[in-house]
Amino acid sequence: MEGFQGARAGSRAARRLGLSRGQNLLIGAALHAAARLDKGLEPTELEAQLLGMLRAGADDDAEVASWGRLFAEQRSARGGVKVFPAAINQLDVNTGYSTEDLRTDLAEVTAEIVAQPNVEIVDVTQTTPGESTDSEEFLKALAEYGGGVTVLTTPEERQMRAAVPVLPVKVVLQPSWFRCERRSGELGHDEIYWALSAGADSNAKKSGKTPEFGSVQTGSERQFTGSHAFTLADTTVRGHLSLNIECWEADNSSGGFYNKMREVLATMAERLAEGSQSQTYSPPEHGGDNGEGWAALLAIVLGLVNLLLGWLTNDDDLVCERSIGLSRAALDRYFTAAGRDEQWLFDGGRGGSHRLYLHGKVTPVTVKVRYRFVGQTGSWHGEAPIGDQRNIAAPPVGVSYNATLGILYADAATNALFWAGHGNNAGSGFHGVRTAVPPGAAVHDGKLYCAHLGLDNRLWWNTLTNTTWSGPTEFYGWGTRHSPALAVHNNTLYCAHTGNDGSVYLSAFNGSNWGNAVKLGGWKTTSAPALTSHAGQLYCALRGLDDKIYLASSANGTSWGTATVVNSGWLTYDAPALASFTNKLHLAHRDRSGTLHVAAQNGATWSATQLQTGGYGAPSLAPHDGQLFVLYA
């Protein structure tokens, strides 16, 4: 085969390299990193990760460097290596390859990858739980490619039209049993074992391999019990869970091979978690398809791992490998609180065919409303519950109205939006309003204004006058998947929202209608914005595409300054919150581990206090009666 094969490339690995240039993108990036290692160049963050994967298939760094040297020589001599995409062939060894480069290049080859017969994106609304989702074309391609990618999702999730999930579900996933549909073509009884990895958007990772199942023949059924029991996932999932499962036929490999395999599996789990996070918290590149981007990402990771497994010195046969992406809707559809089995076929052609059943339990996470508050002295009081009878579907929003701190929250059972206007009561729903994300709230001219994203994915607003809510009125033409934000500045009510294009838009209320939504600068985000008025300025905070928090201000709501990073070390997956209190601007955010921080600005510096660990979703800040309250889930 023309092109890079590598010092350890066997016929299987080499042949599969030639099946898809696009799927080899990550392999090419890894070999480029190895070429830079050979030259003694400092790796980028992505290259360091890729070198870690290559080390799992090598004896030492000298061997990794030799692969890079061979790759660089072939790339230079031929003006490129045939099996790799143009983006890799055009790289200069002195140029580092970053995560942003990978995202850009992956978008360019996504169409090629998803056109492969071993890649399928399944609309779960058109399937029946308990039945196979695989097409005949896909199953035929499994043996040729040695594996496949299946993404189970919905059209709304693919196009990112549905509201972004806020609170997670608890997922427990275990291999239950498998049946040998067709044993391999070798003489004797097959000795089958399974290698499994999982990564969730909560950054939970799991990997491992089972002991061998002996004497497996056509028609044999084996249970994953006793020493074979394995929990693939036991974690929370907000939007996406990625799996990689390999079926192997054992053939007296050495312990060294299994140790190397464990390294590869652990690295695979890391990449699966990153992939799941990118699908939940980042937009599809170039306005693309979320399902296609996910499938392509799983495919390039599968390609690199397949190559590494082909390089490892062993006698075992990889029967078949599958990467599976399960969206939030797929998890809800296929698995239940009581648990249910779902099947996947691992057909390796002459290598045998085995049908695996995964048992999954999916349950809502029970979350209560909590709060803390700080007074004029700056000391935070301890955590306390608000109405412990409430189970919420989205984090609460606090607002001071009619001399009372009230809260707006969505009921977990019905998604009905409730208003609790005083004390510790549970509140009540109004006008059939239902939402899956926190609303925006602000008091203006004696009325409480509430803006919310309906379950119909349209934006609506209501007003509360004393104890009476008006019916909902639509913001016509405004598209979003996130919470809107309301604030009053210079006696004008403003509403900010994140458009479907990721831009932030602002509109002013004239007393009866909302003006045109105007795009603010070149800002881009995948979360809700935050608004507040402070010291004569209207402030807007947002989470950037790099997960950093950006802040900008305007004296008149029209002319805005540059959005600058609040603190380069503060990274978040959720929307921030803003409030003005004690002549200081306050900002609340969750870091990427879920820890809640509230910071106060003093001049050009910020001072942050950690208030909660292990929470979910955006916090809310509400000044009331000389105190600043932070409400959260």
C-alpha cells in the first residue's frame, strides 16, 4: 500500500488506513506530533495528548520519534502521504498543531467521514427500543472497516434547535450478556473477551477489560456476572455519553500486551469524555450538524486507536470495534429507571459475530433549591434550603419584588414555571407557562417582568402586577436555545438573548413592545448572557467559545466597549450571573468541575469566594433588603 505504514504496521491496520483519508486526521496529527518530538520541538497541548496515546503503543520515546521521522520523510519526499487529508500533508514540522486546528480541519472532512458506510446517525424517534438500529449496509461495512460509529440522537439535537439541558440524568450502564451469532473461522472454541471505555459530558471516564469467556461457539450465551461483571458508566449526563466497545478473540497474548491495552483504553476514555463535553458545551463548527460532528469526532478517535492496537505486539484478534454516541434523548428513550437491555451487533466477518446487550438505568437527578447570602460586612452565611418539597427542572431565579425575595423555578415533573412570591412556600404555576431553562426576571415600573423559553423553543414574556400574572406574549422572530436575561438601566428595560447563530442580541422595551434585537459586537457564546446595571453602566457577561468569561459595558445600551476576559483562569460550561451590590459589581459562575464561585470587583481586580461544590447549571444573584442572595441547584 502506498503511504505511511509505520514500523509495526500489520496488514490489517495498513489496509484500513487506506479506506478513509478523513478518518485518518487524528492519526496524521499524532504522527506530526511525533515528527516534532523527533526534532526536539515543544508540543502543543493537543500534541502532548496525542504523544501520550502513541506512547501506549511504543517501547519508548525513541520509537515514537522514529515513527515521526519516517512520516516526515515520506511526507517531504512525496509532497504528502496519500492516506492523510491535505490539512496534515500541508503542515510544516516547525508548526504546532492545536485543538483549534483540529476542530477546523475536522469540519472540513466531516462530510467525507459521515458518508462512509460504517458511520451511521440514527434518529431515535424513528426506532423501537429493544430492536437493533443498524442498517444492512452498516453491518456489512463493520467487517471491512474493523469497526463502526453509531450516533443515536434526534433531529432537534442534531441541529441544536432544542433547549440546552440544564440538569443531568443519572446513568448506570453495564454489559448484561452476549450471544455468539457466528463463531470465527478458526478451529477449536473461541475465547472471547471485551474491552470497554466510556466518557460523559460530566467528565466522568471509565475503561477496562473483562476476563475471557471460554468455549464460545455459535449459539453460546454468556452473562457478565461474577468476575466478568463490569460497570461501563455510573455518572450524571447532561447531554451526551460516548462509548467505545471492542470484542476480542484471545490467542495467548502476553501480559505486556494487556498492560498496553489498558493504557490505550484509559486514553480512549479521556478522549470520549472530551468528545461528549464538546457536543454538549460547544456549537457545531461552521454552522454544521451536531450529530455529524459527533460521529466524525468518534471516527477519528477510533481510527487512531485501531492503528495503535494494530501496532501492539500480540496474537489476539480484534473481532470488531464500535463507538457509540448516546444523546440525552437517546438515553431517555432506550433506558428506564427500572432498567432495560439494548443490543448491538459486533460482526467481524470471518472473525466471528457476537450480539452484545447493554443494560441501562436512567433516572432524573433530584435537585433542591439552595441559597446563601452576604450582608454589608462581606461575610457569607451558610447554605439553606428554600422549600425542600421542590424538585426542580432548572436552576431557580431570584428577584426582589414588593419587598419580598421571590423565586421563579421550573417544576421537575411538569416543567411548569412556578412563582413563589414570599417566604418558604412552594408557589404556583401561571397561565400554563412551561420551560426547561431558567427564565429572565427584572422589576420595571412596578411590575415584575419574566421572559422564558417555552418548550416550543419560542421566547415569551409575562408580567406580574401585585399578585396577578398576565398571559404570555411572544417575542416574534427571536430564536434561541438558552435563557434570556432581563435588566433595567436608565429606567429602560432590556432583554438579551443568545441567537441560534451564537451571537448576543439586545432589545429595549418601550412600555408596550420590544424593539428590534440588535447584535452586540462580534461576541459568540453557547450559553445564556447575563445583564445588570451598575455605576451608570449596563453590563453584559457571557461565556466565550473558549469557556472564559467575558465582560462588556455600555452607558446607553447602544454603544458597547470591547468584551474583555474577567480572569483567564476562570473557565465555565454555564452562563454567569451579574448583580450590583454595595457599590461593587458581583459575578457568579461555576467552574468546569461544578464548583460555584461569587466574585466582587474592586477597581480592576476581582475577589472570589467558593460557595458550593458539585452543583448544576447557572446560578442566580438577587440583591434584596440590604443583602445579596445567590440561588442555585
